[in-house]
Amino acid sequence: MERNTLELAGDSLFIEKIKQNFTSVDADLVDRAHAFFVEKALVDDSTGYKAANLLFEQKADAVTIAGSLLAPLLWQDLASPDDIREHFGAAVAAALENLLSPFTSHDGAGPYQNKDIQNILGAIGDTPRKALLFITFRLLALERAMPPYSVSARSMARETLDLLVPIANRLSLGDLRRRLEDACFRILDPAGYAYLKEHVTPIQAEDDKCLQILLSGVNRLLGNNGIVSRVQGRTKSLHGIHRKMAHTGKTLEEIMDRVGLRVIVASVPECYAVLGLLHTHFKPIPSTFDDYIGLPKDNGYQSLHTCVYPVREISHKPIEFQVRTELMHMEAEHGTAAHWRYKSEAEAADRDRQQVQWMRGLTHQHAEAASSEAFVELLHRQVFQDHLVVFGNGGLIVRLAENATVRDYLKIINVHVPQDATVKVNGRIVALDCALRDGDSIAVPADGPAAGPRLAEVTAQNTFSATGALRPFDAPAGDRESADKGLPPGTMTGGMI
């Protein structure tokens, strides 16, 4: 397609930043894909270029960025799968194989049919890279100037909130997930979106003044104690505010009741050192501390969370702190998008294996669900529901839905015991229907099948039950050692925590 002067300048800047951030081999792949896109794409279609830039911002690897440039050509029959494989290799071809266009959704005339969800699950398959590409293009579709009251826009937004947002969350695509949610909110509730946008702005302006003072003070505190860090202010997304108001019944002013800061350091020991300084310098609010480094969330999210009382003459609101390493921050914001670029081949493959198992579980659970609505409900419970953490034999760490029982725990770890078996919770013999609480320690008879699978085997399971989504989480001690060095989980191996 013909390029005007502005587009040519943009092309030059894009290729330059690719060359500055990738190896020569990877940069060459993206450069060739970009040239192919420029040659084949329609004059007024810049979708692939926008997707490539967005994925670059998400720290994606060269194969994914190249795939984003080429996908629109396949959807518009401007190139064939054979062309892609011949010119760009098997990895790019595999990422685009059977990848359906994300620019359409079900017709919106009624509730989901099984085929509607099958189309989405079929589009992403069990491949995290396909899911990332599909989500990226869907975000571009939602953020473009779509009439908010059109049936197609609303059905696409509803489908995205129901299916793609939880998938993005499970793949740790924090930045893309928040943008998806805000785009869907604007389309599904334009009046509510406009109201919040108007009324949040002055509150955030006031908070920003407090943040600047706090940023300066926290930077000085950490610097005086020899800790090199990045300190950022945090703001809530509009959809996050809307969701919290809907779930809690609180007003906007009650929701916007905290100022947030994020402290990013080089290693795990420094995270805990920062926490100690914050708790010494400020007054922590009881019961607001969460250690997601020691016990990560199901999607791998790691951070220390704490909240301190308002600081006199600076903030009349409590202050939330998140403390994490640079790699934890990368994982929280970009997750899957950054795995292939910043992790070793073995680490990326291991993470892919876990995500592939989870995505395969979606297809299986959809086939077993009573209805499409039931599947969506189960998916949201699995991804978003609060979980308990319990401890089993040999240091096994398992996450369960709230109100889960011993029987649910045994089902998760795939252990079958007789009805009269002696199972202990916190040293007491209990019935299999005993409800579990966060932090419980469960001892199961170690003879026969009750010994249970290894922790790594438990990780691969995906089980829904009447109590919600029950999923374990593995945390080898090697991850603790890796994190001490600021490395991603899985870099080293070892025993259980």
C-alpha cells in the first residue's frame, strides 16, 4: 500500500525501536514482517501496525509482534498460511494457524449459544500466544470509535467481559485486562462511564497532589536507607471503581478512600526490607497485610500489600503500598506477553505448559457445563473468586474456593480415602465434610493412594466443583531462591517451601 510522509516516519521509528530492543535475528524477523505488511495491506488498514506497537509496549517477543503484523492479511485473504510459513517460519505460522478474526462476535440477538463460546475457545485454542493476539486485536476493536449503542458493539463488549477478561487475568495480562474492562464499560454503560469520568477527575487531581508529596518522602526514606527503587503512584481504573461500587454499595467518595503507591526494587529481600521501613515510618492498619510473594495468586501474581493510616497534614486518606521486584512488576502488568522475551527457553516452556493445561481445561469444562451461562459463571468464579490457602502433606500448597471442605481438598489433589479414614485438620480428626479455613494444615493418611501426587502434578489439574473453582498452586523452594536474586519463578529448583 502507498504510504504518506507521516506513515513513513512512523515506519522508521517502529523499525528503529525494534532494532534497539531485540537481537539482530529477532529484529530481522519483525522487519521482514513489517515490509510484507506494508506491501500487502490495504491502503486504509493500519490494524496490524497498531497491534504491533501495542504488543511492543506489552514487552512481547518478536514472533508475537511479527504475527500481529501478518494476521490481518490472513483475515482479508491478502496472504495465505503457506505464504506465512514460507517467508516467516513455523513459529509464526503456528501462532496464526486457525486464528479467527476478533472483530466480530455473536449477533447479540439473544443469550450465548454453545457455538459462540466454542468460536472464542477455538480461536485461541490451547495456545497462550494465540490468546494474546486475539485479546490484542479485540482491544483495538473495542477502543476504536464504535457507537456505544450499536448491537454489534454491545455484544462484542459483553462477550469480552464474560470470556476474554477472565482469560486475560489468568494469563497475567494486567494492563490489557484493565483496558479491556474500561473499553467494555464505555460501550455497555456510556452514561455511567461518563458520570464516573467526570466525577473521578477532581478527586484524582487532589490525590495526585498528595501522591507527589508522598513520593518525595518515600524516595527519601528508601534512599537514606540505601535501597535503590522506583516509586509509582497508583490510580484505580474506571471499571474497577464501578465494579467495587456495584459490589459493595459504597459511594464514589467511599471507594476513592485510599491513595496508592507502588515500590519496585531489585530483589525479594529488599521487598521485605522496604516493608519493614514502611511499617516503622508509618502506622500500619491491622489486618491489611497480604504476602503474595510467599503465597502467590493462582495466576502467578506476586507482591507485598499493606495499608497505613493517613499521614497528618499530607493525606486524610489511608495509603496503600504494593512492594515488588522489577520482574514481579513485569509479570503483573504484561504476564504472558513478556514470557518468551524475558525468560529463558526452559522457563517460558514451563510457564506455557501450565497455561496450556489451564486453557485445555476451559474447553473440557465448557463441554461439560449445563449451559453457556453456567460455564461463564464457573469461569468467573475460578478466576476472580477469593480463595483460601491450605497446606497438605509434604508442604503441598493448595488454593480452594471459600467454603470448601476436606472432601473438596481431596478431590483437588486426586486422593481417594475411605469414608472412615483418619484425616486431620490442624491436628484434630475431622469429618470429610468439615469446612476449611484459610491457613489450615491438612494431614491425610500416607499409605496407599492417599499419599497423593507430587505438587508439580497437582498444578496441572483444573477442577470445578459446587463450591466454585478449586485450583492448587505450586511454589517450589527454587522459586524462593530465584526471587532472592530478582529472577523469575522456576529459574532454580529445589524442595518444597
